[in-house]
Amino acid sequence: MGVKSGISFDEWPKQGSFLGKRVRVCFNYDTSRSIGGRIVRDDAQGESIIRLDDDRYVLSTECQYTLD
């Protein structure tokens, strides 16, 4: 748990243009195995979270993705 500046009950980081978009995700640059997902958080400062089609969640820094 923690506290982060700019995030509170009433305050949230500005969201980028990828919010809600469908993406194709792979791991370790292995494009032979990929899974679909949707961007559920796209902070303008660079933090993004993707909900994969199998209901797992991954940070954009943990994978590679492209718009689907």
C-alpha cells in the first residue's frame, strides 16, 4: 500500500488516447504467442494497465503491445 501524489478519491491522472482501446499483447518479444486485451488505465505520464482477455492484468512495462 502507499500514497502517490496526484491520486486520491477526487483526483486521478489525466488519461491518454489509448484508454479503452483493444490491444494485442506478447511477452519477451515472442510474437508467435500473443493474447488480446484492453487498456484500462493510460496515464499521460506513461503508466498503463492492460486487462488481458483471460482476466489477468499486466503493466505496460511488463510486456509489448500494439493496437489491435
